[in-house]
Amino acid sequence: MAKPQFLLLLLLVLLLNCNLTSPSVFKIHSSGHQKLSTDSTTIPQPPPAKLLITQSRDLYFVVEINIGIPTQNFFNLALDIKNPFTWVGTSKPNISHSFLAMPGKDPLCLPPLFASATSCAYDFGYARGIFGFDYFLGIESQTKAPFGWGIFTDEREEGVLRSTRDADGILGLGVGHPANLLEGLGAATLGQFSYCLPMNFMIEESFLQITNSTDPQHHPATLNFGENAAIRGHRAVKTPIVRLKGLAPTRDFSYLNLTGIYVNHHRLHINTQVFHPSQGGFIVDTASPYTLLPEEAYKELRRAIHNFFSEQYPGLEPLKDPKSGFDMCLPTSPLVLRRPSIQLMFEGGAKLVLNPATTFHEFEDLNEFCLLILPRPSFHDGGSAPSVLGVLQQVGHRFHFDIHASILAFAPELCYTAA
């Protein structure tokens, strides 16, 4: 018997070929990004290209975005800045009257997208459907951009399962495939976006310590595009983005040249070649809760953290078998443990000071005090996965990606989820 997911997908494809009552429903259109045609449909001009970010479960973040006509099609999409594909999983394929299916011969329909009998399709294992074009209102109202429209399956990968548990799909802002949303939105984004991630348990006193500020400005947590993406003032530091040609979309990331790791301003003895893209590279990732480092770098960091606590609190030794799932954990103490400062240095001298409040955490029910940084895993095919700056260690900053200029800028910013 056919699986329900297959039947839903079949219904989605059949609707593309039906002569529905509205002549604009699910037309098949080619030639890349679509401009608004002159018809009777009135689409409101978007507000400034800023979207609110809210914290989901499992330390993932979602953005509410309006897609298609009618203009009240709101979806909560998990923010994934390394993923080049945006897609929505829904069992209502006719929810947008302005969706245009991408034909299989479209120049954007390149692997892992593939030509089906009637359109360009995708099957990521955890989601499948068809690719096409529609309006992303609130960002751009005059251009239809590429994305996937389909259904979830039961074969979700662990990371995707967690990031989409409270979401309708993925808002991918990577550019490792020609059908990416950022470039598809054209002039509205200028190839730029910035974001500040909210964290409900953020400790403001710690933020004040690392920024040397006595009056931090509080901002709503937003995802900004185009001219709104820039970080105002003189606080931002910059580092080049490294892109490598010839990589598969699943590994074509915006790499950074991490030149050193410091603990309390002392440089660790790490061969920084372990962060080179040929060894997996180093990226900023909004889909990874924790920072992940190569084994060699992680061991040096762990040793430095161990030495710090041993000097500050003689006799306090790491637990041999922590129950929290983290590696570097100490038994909780009646004392309030001081937390060392950890800094990441990037090419060009850009220094990122990790927030102690979200780099160490006390698990009161387990009586464990842990470093929230882990050694990185490997890809299933044996290759090196990228090292990542996870969302916990991004808290307290805004990150501005300028893809056209190949620059990442970041600066301290304390943001919150608007009520």
C-alpha cells in the first residue's frame, strides 16, 4: 500500500497540472527568479527587511515569514545560515495561489535537485517535494525566489529533526547552490544578512563584563537583509569569508580563517591548519547548539580549562564520566566558580570573546559544572565535518554576512525575543 507521504507528494504534483479555478495557481515557469507580472493582484510593499527571531526548543531558532498570495501565509522556518535550500513542509499544496513550479530543465535544477516528470523535485530523506518560485513578503514583494514546497517524511536526520520540531521547514541562507534564496531575492538582500540570537537565560552581568559596557542597548532579536543588515557604529570587527570552488552544496560553506584560541589572553598551542577548509574548516552555524572543535584543538582547550580550575580551586578535578553528555565537567562546589575568558581570533585581528554565561553551565540536578564546547564529529563518508561556532557561543553578538564582499562582521549586541 502506498505510504501517506507518497500520496501527499503525488497530490502535490497532480495539482500542478490541474486546470484550477484561478489561472495563476501552480503555473510552471522557468528562467530562474521571477519578476511580478502586471495583473489584478495587489501585493503590499514590505516593511524594512527585518524579521523577528524566536527561540525554539533544543536551542534552535525560528523566523516567521509570509510566503505567497493570499498574503497571510505565515510559516515558522528554522534559521540555517549554512544550508543553501529553503523549503516548507506542508500537507496543503494549494495554500499559495502565486507559486510557480520550477521545470526540470530549469538551469537552477541542479543536483541534489532533480527533474521529475513534471517539475524540479527534491528528496532530502527527511523532506521531499518540488522546487518553484514565490513571493517572500516582508523581504521582497516584487521578485519570486526559489524554494521547495513539499512534505516531511519519517526519515529525518537527527539535526534536522530537532531544528524543525517546532518549525514548518528551513530558512536556508547558504549560497552553495544556484537555487539559494539569498541570491534569489535579488536587490532586496544585496547578498547581505545579519542576525542576533535571543537567549532567554542570558545573564546580563556577564555580558557587561565582556563588553566593558555600563549601559547595554537592548534590541529585538531580528534577521535583517540588505541595507538593514549593516552593524551601525564603530564596534564591529571584520574578517574575510573564504569560499572554495568545486564543493558539493552540503559542504560549500562560508569558511572563516580561525588563527588562534586564547584562554585568559594566553594563546593555546594549536596548529591552526586543523581549521583549514581542507580539514573541514571553521564556520558559524545557527543549526548547531554548541561549538565543535577538531580533536587536537579541543584537547588543548580542555587542558587549559583544567589548568585554570586546578590553580583556582586546588583539588577540584574533572569528572571521569559526566552524566550531562559533555566532556569537560567539574563537580559543583559550594563556591561560585569563576569562569575563564575564551577568545577566538580570526584573520585580520577580529576577536570574538565568548560569553562565559553560555560557554559554561551548571546542571544543578546532576551536580555538574560543564564546558559547553565539544569535539567535532566526522561525516558519514569519513571526511572531516566543519568545526562550528554554535549558537550558545554566538549569544551577545550580531553577525553580519556580506556574501558579495566576502566579509563577516560582528559586534556585541544584547537582543531579546519581542513579546
